[in-house]
Amino acid sequence: MKFFGSAFDFNFSWKDVAVGLFKRYPNPFSKHVLTEDVLERYVEDGRLHTKKMLTKTNPMPSWGARLYSGPKYVVIIEESIVDPVNQTFTTYSRNITMNKWLCTIEKCVYTALDAKTGSTTINKQAWFASDIGYGLSRPILEFSLKRYKGNQQKATQGLEYAITSHLPPTFKDRVLEQTGKLAESAKQSKEKFTESAKHQKEVLSQKAKLASELAKSKTEQAKSKAKLPTVKASE
């Protein structure tokens, strides 16, 4: 068996984190999550209980893929308990398929850290076990633990994406957005002015060219009349 634990502070309020957890999928950082279905949801002693079923892709290393010919996805049961009084959000998840190859149990606790700063503490624990035998258990456990550690950053980014997607824009964001719109509008106006000035210049150039050609034509006509011979009347 292998174990991994981590704890860190998240710069979002517990309420925002709780909402983000319910809207976590889909997100661009968790493309391996294929489906998410709610199996059960109820309130008991003021706490919200939810049971979900998820399917996720579970790619194996090349040496393991040659020995396994089953489905390329794994089914996971996730149970959560939300305690709004103590401001804790606890999740338990375990896979119910491919558990002979690898059984993964994960517990995550999201706890309000400080109401003033609006931050949340995330505590994660994960256990890995394999009963496959044939000398494969150890490499499977090492591979799974390494992959789990490597996916922590993406999991955090996915949760942050889910949180920020439902938050209203801040004053700074609105100012930046408005500034961006004004800058784009100014750029378009400048382009239109430049194009208009260029067109006007071309029109004036054409008019000047026509006036020059007309003046030249009149000058040539005057010269031609001056060269005509004088015809005397016969007596």
C-alpha cells in the first residue's frame, strides 16, 4: 500500500469553494472526466449528503496496457458531506472497477480558515493498494502514486476555474474590461480615420491630376489656334 497526503491554503472563501466543488466538471483541466451523475442527495442533521458516480479515463503505462484488455475508463463513487455550520466540505471517493489492479481511496476536507481573509484550507489524503500479484503490484503502485502527485496542480487549477467562473467580476475586472473596450474602440476609430484620410487624399490627388490635364489640354488648344494660317478674302 502507498499513501500520499498534502495540505495547503486556497485564496478563496469557503462558500465559493463549496459552490465550485459542485460545479467542478467539466473544466479544461479535467478532460479525463467523462461523465458525472448524482445518485443520491439528502439533508440529515443540517448537513447535505451527496453521492455521485463518475467515469474517468485511466490510461496505463505501456507495459501494463499489454496485460489489460478491459475498458479504458474507470468508474468512481464520490460521497460528500457539506456542513454549513462548521464550514467543512468533506469528500470520499473510491473506484469500483479495475480495483484488483488498483484500488484508490481519497479523502479531501475543505475547511474555512479565516473569515476575514476569505481563505480555505484543503487537506488531501490518498491510499493506493493493488492485488494483481505476479510482481506487478509494486510498479503499479509507484506509477499510480507518481501520476496522482503530478495531477495535483491540474486538480487545483480545475477547481479554481470552477470557482472563478461563477464569481461576479470585481471592480478592477470591470475597469480593465471597460478600458479594453475603450482601447479597442479608439483603435477602430483611428483605423477608420486613417482610412478616410487616405481616401480623401486619393480623391484630392485625382482631382489635381484631372485639373492639370485639363489645363494642359487648354494650353495645347490655344497653341494650335495660334499656329493656324490667315486666309485673305479674294478681290
